[in-house]
Amino acid sequence: MLAVMFNSLLILMPVIGARAVANAYDDRGMSESAADALRLATGRMLSDLAQTGPRDEDRKLPYWQDRIAAELAGHDMAAVRGYLLAAPEMLGREAGEQIRLRAEADRGGTMDERLTRAALHKLPEPIALRIETTGRFRPPGGGAAASAPGEPADSDAEAGLPSPETAGTGEEDAAPLAAEPDAPQVIAAGGMIAEQERRFQLLGSFADLANQSQRWLDGDRSDELVVKLTGLGLVQIDHSDGLSESAALAVSILKSAQRSQRLTPAFTDYLTARADAALPDEALIEALTEAFSGLATSEQRAERVRAAYVETTQHARLDELEADLQQIQRIAMRTSPNGTLTILSVVEDGADLRRARLLTEAGGERLIVLVRERGRDALRAADASISWNRNMVLEIMTLTAAGMLLFWLMLSVVRTYIRLPKPKPEPQGTVPDAS
């Protein structure tokens, strides 16, 4: 009987444990709607922002002001807006409540715009005036309307790029994109392109792609990812079977990020694998070698290169890359191209990219603040939590009871079948005297 119970528990316990784990993660993915996931991500992001910076209430305001001044000196207006939006959480209970009350009393614009205007009053007047007057700052009520945390995006966000002369921020590599001749304009989903966004949305012409492809074919593989992303992006312009229009901005952002070395090595390898699957090296090298053979004018060579990319594109594998590009596009819509560069600097794979997209939809440019303060740990705010419902608790209790019963059976088996030797009886009587 003990053996039957013991073997039964050995079979049932893994089943119960697997069911508990499966229900925990399946319920998390199936029972939570997109709105629930957005709401939970918003709450975790605001909680993380409240823990950012010094713990002393008296030091929170100076720290916040210093961070904004530093980002403003670096011409990163996306980060400036992020710190302004995060002010109610970062400045502590009293100052945060003052900002919320001032924002609620304001009646103009969206909640994010009212919070931005209210947070400006906590800055020194010269800094606040510089933020309001700079051409790269989205004035409240102007440009793309910002929505409250957790609400879906309504329109494209503006670019908010730092000045091209800023060193070390990656924008020095974006300027050559704008200078490329006959660069096609790729319209984002909203239809209107901000002046700064054009610097990221210009993919160049097929003549430029031909020059890049020639260098790549000659052995210069430093820009392999850029070359393939550019080719895939340009294929879409003339052919509907290429990348969608919504992914064109993501391609140009990735080009700038790669050239300015803003991408992590892991994410670069991830994107390279996706691009290689859509444009295999062997087929592309063969097609480009044929395209560059013989004499041809610049126009003819550009047309041959276009045909080479069209013929070698593996459309069945293109969907995987396009799904990632659409995630980047949605991040850019909720923040800005420059803010997207900051966020991509901590992304390492597709899972991180989906976390970043969820957090930008939850808090917009507040995610830039978390990335500045915590690095890659900022993306942990998007990790879904396990829902401890009644079934989950009962399964854990059942698993615990089965474990205790199994332990009792083990002790019973040991006591039943493993017997210790009986002690030898001590001799009785007295020992005779030798004398």
C-alpha cells in the first residue's frame, strides 16, 4: 500500500506542478487584455519613477532640476520632456501634489501638456524660459497631442532632435542622411512630417544604395546591416511587396543608431540575423555581382541594383523583420526619433523591444527618464506579474500537501523496511574474583 501511494505521488506531483505553472502564465497572457497590460505597466512605471533619485525629500527637487539642466545642455529635448512629465513622481509627495493640482486647474490641452506646463514652474526661470523658447521643444497645445499615461497614441510624435553639432549623441551621423541627393520622402502613418523627422526618414536613392552595395561587395562589411536595411526600405517605395510605409521611419532610425554605435552588440546581432534571413548573403552577392558586371550609366546601374534587391528579397522571412520595425515605429510615434535612439541603446532582443513598446504606450517619454536613470533595468517595469487567483492558490496548496504526504511516506518506508540491528544483551551476574 505504501509503495502504491508513493509511486502515485511521484506521478501526480509533477502533473500538479506543471498545471500550476501553466495556469499562472497562461492566465497572465489570456485573461489580461491589452488595456489591463497597459494599466499594469503604467502603474509599475510610475512606481519606479517615484523611487528614482535621492530618497531625501529635500534633495529631490535640486536633483530633478540638475538632470533637466544637463539634458538641456546636451540638446536632448526628448529627455527634457520626459523629466517634466515625470515630475509628479520624482519630486516627492508634497511637490508632486502641487504639480497635479496645478495641472488639474489648467483647462487647456491634454493631461500631459498640463503636467508639462505645471512642472515648468518648479524650474529656475532662465531654464524654464529656455525650454519654452527653444525651437526643438514641443509647446503645450502645439504639434502632436500628448496623451495621458496608459492611453493609446492619437498621432505621430514630433522628432525633438538635438542640434547636429552635438557630439557623442549620434545625431552627427543623421545629417548625412538629409544631404543625400534625390532622397525619397517616406510619409509616416500620420501623413505629416515634422522638419526634424525628415532627417531620419530619408533613406536615400537607389544610386546611393548602389554605391553602398559596391563597397559592401568589395569587402567593406562595417555597414552590412545599414546596406540591407536601406535596400529593404527602398524596395517598398516602388513595390508593395516590400516593407510597409510604417516601417520606413524605423529603418532610417536604425541606420542612424547603427552608424552612431547606439545599438547594443546583442541587438545588432539580432537585427543582422533578421536582415540576413530576408536578404541572404549568397543570393544577394550573386545578384549584385551580375548587376555590376559590364559598363553602365549611373541610372542603369541603379536600376540593376534595384532589381537585384527585389529578386533576392525573401518575402516569407520579411514579416519577422517588419514586425520588429513596426515596434520601433510605434516607439517613435509615442516619443521621438531621438528618444527612440535612447531607448534602443538598452534593447538586446525582440522581447526587450516589445517591453519598450509597451512602456512607451504606457508612459510615453517617461520611459526615457527610466532609461537614463536605470539603464536596461528600466524595461523590467513591463514584465507581467502572476495573477494569484483562487485556482492558483488551491493548486499551490495541493502541491504543498502532496509534498508533505510524500515526505511522510518516505519516513514510513524507511521505518518499515530498514530496521536497525538489535543491541546485544549485556551479560548478567557478577564476574568471579580472580584471587
